[in-house]
Amino acid sequence: MTQLIDTFGRVHNNLRISVTDRCNLRCVYCMPEDVTFLDKSALLTFEEMAAFVRAVAPLGIDKVRLTGGEPLLRRDLHKLVRLIVGTPGIRDVGLTTNGLLLAQQADALFAAGLRRLNVSLDTLDEGRFRELSRRDGLDLVLAGLDAAKRAGFTRIKLNAVAIRGFIEHDAVPLARYCREHGFELRFIEYMPIGADSWEREKVFFAHELLDLLEREVAPLAPAADYDPTAPAMDFEYADGGRVGVIASVSRPFCRNCNRLRLTADGKLRNCLFALDETDVKGLLRAGTLDEAKLAEVVRANVWAKWEGHEINTAKFVKPLRTMHRIGG
């Protein structure tokens, strides 16, 4: 048996690798303003990350997404992209970025074989951008998106966190911007994973977003090729274009989850909200990698995966790591 299966029968083929915990923004739903980053010596090298991918590809992992922190802060990231794209069995490699450095790196990333981008952008308003991210930079993100299109990227998604008090003003402008430029917009319900205390009343729910888009943009219908294992509920506008909603709070997708995560410091996590993690850095730095042993450790981590995060129950416990330390 080569598949990575947990006790609930979920098959895992999707790996997210955080390449750094550092970020050039301080988004309120992700991390604190004042933060101490990991020492560079604590981070996995590109060669160690690539070795991990080579070891898990025979177990059924065929999709890899590079995240952070902000992954474009990791020098020469295109070299890691090239290593992973060239790994036998890997058919899909993506990158999640805040876009501030994308204009400088889009050409190199595309040349290395990257074809899918997710760019985090919560607003097109400069004031709200600064309020949410605690930094300036909206102009850099928009320039990065333009550069990515010029570089040849055709599969670009924009991710917007739906926080009540903000998204009511920003959802429609973002939707219209994405339709104009050929991007696919993804809304993500506000989750309890940041540094600040989570306030459930700030969650702007999926059905509210869909009602708003249908009222102000265009009628929607479920996408014909909707993937039930994907985190987003995908919809198509009646007059063309696509939008998705990741309803982690109101409609958890735990029963279909197919993801595992490798943190920048070499910890394996079987859930975004996991309370336990497995250290694989020691195996990756042992000189000659024992791929059989690593595969055994990965199998055990996936097998121990819980049924779901239980955000909507009294049992929920917020993980100690914030999002920038886990990987988006």
C-alpha cells in the first residue's frame, strides 16, 4: 500500500511546505506586530525540503504548495521550485505569496516551472490595506500581479480573508477587479489561528458573501468541475468567471481533507489546527537519508490525524503556533 491514509479513510496527496516564518507584513489575522523569527540555522535547507518531497512522492503525494511566512523572502526560491517541479510523481506545484516581491521574481519562478500562484489580497483600499496588514504595499502587490501575467502565469488566484467590518466594503471591488483581470477570487472565512483573540462575531460567513456577490456582481451557480476534496466551494458567474469560498468555520471540509504540512523548521503537521507535530528535521539531517524510516514516520503522522478541528464546539483548542509559523 503506497497511499497515505488516516483512520477515517482520507487519502492524502497534498503537501504544503513552509519555507520561512519571516514576513514583510504583519496581518492582524496571522501574526503579532512584534515577533521573534527563527534563526536561519533552524530552517530546513532547499535540499532537505526537496529530499522530503522525493521521499513522500512514492507515498502518493503529487501536489506541493510552497508557503510561509512570506516565501519570496527566502533567497533564490526559484531554485527550490525547480527541484520540486523535477521530482518524479509531482504533477502540481503552487505558491502562496502576499505579492510584495512578486514583480521582482515572477520571471524566475515561471522559468523554474511554477505555474500556479495564490496571492493574498484582502482589499483594494490603501487605508484598509494598512489597517489589516500593519504595513503599506498595496501598489507593490498590484504591480506583482501585473508582472506575473506578463511572465506567463495564467492560473492566478487571489485570497481574501473575510472579516466583518472590512469585507463588506471590499468583496465587490475585489470581485470586479478579478473578473476584469482574469483572476479567480477566493474568500476565506476568518479563523482562530492568528495572534489576537478570535472573535466569532467577526466571521463574515460564506452564505453572506455569496448573497452579496449575487446582488452586486452577477448570478452564481456551483462550478461544473467542483472538487469535493478542495477546501473551496467553487462557483461560476452566469456571465463568465469563477469565485470560491473557503468556509472553514461555517462549513468545515475536514471530512475530505487531503493535506499535510511541513513547517520551515522541519515539523510535520497533519492539520492546520494540530496540537501535536512530528519532528522530521533530524532524519533529514542525518547524513544519508533513510527514506524508509521517513516514510514510516509520515505514515504514522497521517494515521494519527483527528476527525476535525472542532472550531464550532467547546472542545476546540487554539494551536500554539500562529499562521506565519505553520504555513498558509
